[in-house]
Amino acid sequence: MSASDRAGRGAPCWVSLLTSNLTAAQDFYSAVMGWTFRAGSLGEDFSVALADGKPVAGLGNVAKSMGVPVSWTSYFAVDDADVVASRIRERGATVAVGPIAVGRGRAALAADPAGAVFGFWEGRLLPGWHIGSGGAPAWLELRTRDAFAAAMFYGEVFEWATDRPGRIEVRYEDDAVMVLAGGQTVACLRGGGVEAAPDPRVRPRWHVYFCVDDVEKAVEAALAAGGTVAAEPGRSAVGREATLRDPEGGLFTVTAQAEC
């Protein structure tokens, strides 16, 4: 998360896997996604995943040290991490880590009022990285108890739907909330999550979708590499997809949707 583009305040700006075995995670995602990896700028516990030479996501061997489950985390760009942290606390949510200095910027992890974990980043952004670009996830989806209450929370925290230049737009479609940056849909907030659900797919969480050419082949590769299938391949409103779990339990979805 260090480069030169400062556009898109309040928009998704990065995704990162919090893992407890960096080497094993790299092996798994290389087999399933075809990613290669380079060293990150934050030390030996971090790496950057590349697709066709372009940064896709970060991997950090920090789940144990931070006392958090292995999971994919979505980050949002902000101008002032301290201000955003204050807004989060004022609305009854939690800032679990940070803001702390990370490389040339500052990062924090938080949980919204329903318990969904997310991050935010103050600093320079990777140029060309944006949802659906091919060098990034295809889609982010918040699965939560009340999509409209969540939209109010994130809208106030990240200043969505304001009059400022380059603002993030919010559209209400049926029972979901669509989040748009530069006219492109980058995330969806959908209701139905249950805080006490034993299945992590059902609990409130930010879920990451990655593009693949062939969903069935990705599923086969995941099983061969020690992963499991959390939701069998099927067709959604946007295309064919399957939800997978890496060997440490990190959930993500592979999709062959038309926008990929």
C-alpha cells in the first residue's frame, strides 16, 4: 500500500490476508490463483501477491501475533486515520489495532457495530489498483445483519455520499446497498448476517471475490493444495462462483463473472 495515487478517499484501496504461515499461504494461493510473490516493504513476515506482474493483495504472517483469526481483510483509503478512528468509536464500534505507522503510511484494524472486521489506510496508494481492474479483487461484499444500518455507519465514517470532489456514491437496490467509485460498483452491503452464527460465512464479515478463468479448475486446485470447499460451485446474479477455505481457514470466493 505504498505508491502515488491519492484519489478515491473512502474507497477500497487494498486487501490483505492475515495468516499464521506465510510460506504455506503462498504455496496455496500460487496453486489456486496462479499468483507469484515478491517481498513486501514491511519485512520478512510480509509479501505482495502478483497476477501478471501486477499487485493483487498482501499477505502478512501476523494472525498469531495480533491474536486474530486467519482471514482476508478489506482496507479503505482515508485522509486522516485518527479522525476516522474517532468516528468509529463515536458510533459504538471498535478500533482493535492502530492507527500505527506502517511503511510510509498508517494503518488500523477495526470492527463495525455488527462485528465485521475492516481496515483503513492513510497514505499513498498503489497506482492502478482498484476493484475489478484485473490487478485486484473483482468485488467486495459486506455480509451483515442490516445493510442499511451498515451503510449509515460506513457512510458517516468514510464520508460516502457527500458533496466533496471524487465522492463515493451509494445506491439502494432492493435489499442491498451498492457502493460506487468513479461510477464503478466496488462493493455491496447485503443483509442477513447473524452475529452468533457458528458458520463464519454467515457471520457479519467483509468477503473478497477474486477472478479466475475456470471456477471448477480453481476448486480442484484448492482441494489438491489442502483447502476445502465452503460453498459448492454455482451461478449467482453476476456469474459462476465458488467459496473456498484455505488450509488455515481463510475464506474467499473465486468467480468467473462477466466483469472479470
